[in-house]
Amino acid sequence: MTEILLCLLALVALIWLVDVFYLRGPDLSAFDRPLGQSHNIGKAPSEEFKAVVASLGSIAEILDRTPLRQHIALLRNYLDNVFPLTETSTLFTAVDAGGVAAEWVQAPNVDSRRRLLYIHGGAFSMGSPKSHRRLTSKFSELANAAVLSIDYRLMPEHPRMAGIEDSRSAYRWLLDNGPDGTAPASAVFVAGDSAGGNLTLSLIAWVRDQGLRAPDAAVALSPQTDFTLGAPSLKNNFATDPMLGPMFKSLIKVPRTLLLWGTWLLTRLRPCDPIASPVFGDLSNLPPLLVHASEAEMLRDDSRRYVNKAIAAGSPVTLQTWTHVVHVWQIYHPELPEGREALEEIGKFLRANS
């Protein structure tokens, strides 16, 4: 009996040691200080915002009464149809982007020599070019560019690395191919939201390390930057995040050690690997980068820590936060005033770095 107990204690100690010294990565708490431009300070939420929050409550109720095994299919269908594009002047054209399924998105009269790679969000397991057409059509207008919106491979059907590889392949292809055929790009941008923001940040570091042409600028909307789940706002903002809070409420109670081991086994990547968690990488010599986050969302400190570390490394990175809005609130434009304001800031940034 004593031998069994000792073996169990040794196993627990091994699990803990691997967690602390192999999976978590270095302590990032030094980068928790506030930084950046804050918007909507002192403003009450708009009536349109209250309607957004109410709509999120309805999907949470549906998830509660749906078997867990059906959640991904339900959420994929919901996300593909919840943001219909009302304007009809944007052109959408399916394309094979170097082996990656994608579509060109062109607002009227944009310069197709200017190109923007857009990487959609959806927790790496949902989302598509269709689900994000409200954003990609607006980014085409703001950047005066043809947007390549990629349909990267999703989990769980594909490993986590598949989406990373698809982003890299599409970026290489974008440099020399546009909607009118083979031709070098005159300007290049990268943007993404949430999981796509993670892929955006991972991509720009890889582009730098590969010696490829750097983007003229990049934009990350509410990006996840830390797969080790170490940011304080993951727990501190659980109750104030009406989108991510209900979706991930079952995980909040799970010990972090178990989550890290599960992430490692599921993704086949160490949670602190900079490929999956860009905040742990070398953040020097990055292109001009604009990061947006909500002060109320669970991923706020993912953005804060990344931006503070990047600035300390000398990179031209800017963080803009809004007080009360939901995760990736920009997609709720044009109805949401806060979304319109955020997109105006993005337009200013892209024009300043063209």
C-alpha cells in the first residue's frame, strides 16, 4: 500500500513539474501594466449594444439545452449566418490560394495591387470567409485593397498546426498573386480577429524570421496570444464577458494544470510555444501593428501583455481598448456605434501605414 501511495505521489509531482517548467512558460505578470489609448471612457453602452448582449443570451440558452457533442456543428452554422451582409456592391470570388481555400473580397473600385490577408476567428474550430464577410468587405474598403479571406483548416478535424500552415501558405501566395492574376503586390496587410488574431501575430513573426516581405501593417482584433491561460482577465472578466463567459464557463472550474496538459495533448504543441502563443516569442522588429480589445472581455490581458512586451522590444505596436464592448464587437457594425468607431480607428491606422 505504501509503495502504491509513493507511486501516486511521484506521478502527481511529475505532472506538476512538467506543467510548471515545460508547459506554462515564463511569468508575464511584468507586462500587466495598463498601456494604450482608451475609448468610450465614461460613456454609457449604446442601445444597440444592449441588443447585442441580448442576442448573445439567446445562443447561450440554445447551447445549454443542446448535447455537448453537437455544439461545434451548431456554433458553426450560427456563426456562418448570424452576420448577413446587407450591402451588395462587394465582389466575392472563390480562389485556391496556393492550396488554401479562400475568397477574394473587393469593395468597389479598390486597388487590387494592394492586398490584405484576413484570418477569421472562431476558437480555431468554427468560422469561415462567409461568417466574416461584414468585416472583410469593410477591411477592403478601409485598406483600399483586395482582401484574401482564407478558409483555413479547423479543429478538431485537423491539428492546430494546420491553420498555422495555411496562413503561411496563403501569405506567400498573396505576395505574388492578386484577383487579376499573377503580379507582385504594391502593398500588403494582415488582419484577423480572436483565433485569427492569434494566427495573425504568429504569422508576422514567422514572416520576419523567414526574411519574407513584411506586411506594411497588421491588425489584431481581440487576439488570443497566450495558450497557457495565464492572463488574469480570463478569470477576472468572466462575469463581464457576455460572449466568451457562457461559452467557456465549464472550463473555468477545471484546474489549470489539467487544461494545460489537455491543450498539449490536443494540439500537439506546447502551450507556451511561440507558434501557438505569440506572446512568448521574440517581439522585436515587427511591422506596425494595431491591437483592439475590450476592457470587459476575458482576453483583454492577452492583448495587454502582448503589446507591452512588444513595445519593450522596440516594435511599433499600439493598443486601443473600449470600455464595455463584447469580444470582436467590430463585426456588429454598421448597427453598433462602437463598432463603427473602432473601424474608423482601423482605417486611420491603415492609411497612415500605406
